[in-house]
Amino acid sequence: MFNVLRSEDQQRGANRTVRFEGEKLGGPVSFFIVDAEPGQGSMLHVHPYSETWIVRKGEAEFTVGGETTRGYPGDVVVAAADIPHRFENVGDGRLELICVHPNGRILQQNL
């Protein structure tokens, strides 16, 4: 058996980001599909699980704990559980990023 969430039924935020929580369809994984303008990104936050970012387009700066790194198309970056982290579009164009949460719900504490 399977469940399908069609593209036209996905709710997008003001910056075109899609938030998907797998629990709603019986799945153990949640994610954001980010579509951000230059300068946009997430605020500093933590999760009780690791977060994996997959850069699809653009250039992102990731801050995890006190360290930063850049991510480019095709790169995968992982932040450990309970470590404050964030990302920002530091490129000239749009940033397309998938943020994978290994949990049926997104559990996030903004700092």
C-alpha cells in the first residue's frame, strides 16, 4: 500500500518552501524543500536528531556549532543532533535545498 501527496496539494510557505511531515502519510521521514532568494535562510535552531541537507541548486553557507562550510549543487551536509545550526543562501541566484529530518514529525527548537 502507498500514499501520495500530489504537488498541487503541497502547502508552500511565503518563500515557496514546502514542509512535509511523513507521519501524516504513515512515513518515518520528514523534510523541507527550500526555494530561497539570496540572503534568505533558516534561523539558528536545534533538533533531537541529525539533519541532512542536500544542495540541488545555488550556494549555501551552513553553520553547525561554531563551524561554517559552503555547499554547492550535489553536496550533502549533515548536522549532528542537538547542535545549533542554520543555513543561508550566499549565492547570486536561488537556492534549492532539501532538508531531511529522520522523524515522522519535524521537531525543531528555534534559538
